[in-house]
Amino acid sequence: MTQERPNQALKRTRTTPGAFGGGQLYDDWWKTTLDTEKPKKDYHLWKEQSTNKRSGYDTYRCKECHGWDYRGKNGAYGKGSHYTGFKGVYEAAKKMSIEELENINKRGAQNNHDFTQYIGKEEIADLEFGFPHAYRSV
């Protein structure tokens, strides 16, 4: 399935749908999608922190801001070179619906966290789909 990205004129194709694909997207979405351009500049929200010195594409990785354990500043990335001070998604994932989680990464609830120019609607759904199912049983 290929989607046109009107604001970037990029075609996006997901490689692994569903919760498993969502985990891959969370870790490194650029490697799990096809026909895309890898971002070179820092993500615009990256400037809100000053402790993590990574730059460029790494600043777009969900896990870099929100932690590989989904707990952000309260988890494994709560100290050390990966620390950003950003919230994790663990608590939100336990409380919010999939639609609410999807809206965070779309032009909805938080317009400043909009990833629709980089990943398609199905990919955003896959990304969020894994969170509630993974965490409501923890």
C-alpha cells in the first residue's frame, strides 16, 4: 500500500503492519518504511532539551525522546547520554484510546508533534496500536 504525502510529495509504504510493525516504527521508523527521505536536520522539538547531544535523524526517533522502554525521563533514559527530560508514553498508553494516541502524531491534539509529513496514517495507527495492548496487561 502506497500513500502520497501532499506536503512532501513522498510515497510511503509500510513494510510490517500491526503491533509488531509499530514497535519497529517506534525504534527506527525510517528503516521500516519504503520510498522516503531520511531527515537531516534536528526535529523541531529537539531544541527543548539540551542534554542529549545527538543530532539529525536520531532526533526523530520515538525511542530517542521517549525511551526504548517507553518511560522517557522516568525510565532507562532517565540519565546518561540519552537523557532528554521528555515524558514517556507508557502512562499515556495505559489511559488513552488508540484514536487519542494517533491524534498526538497527527494534525490533531498536539500540532507540534505532527509526524504526518513523515509517516502515513496506517503507520501512525500501527505505531499506536502496540502501546495499549502491550501495556494494559503489565
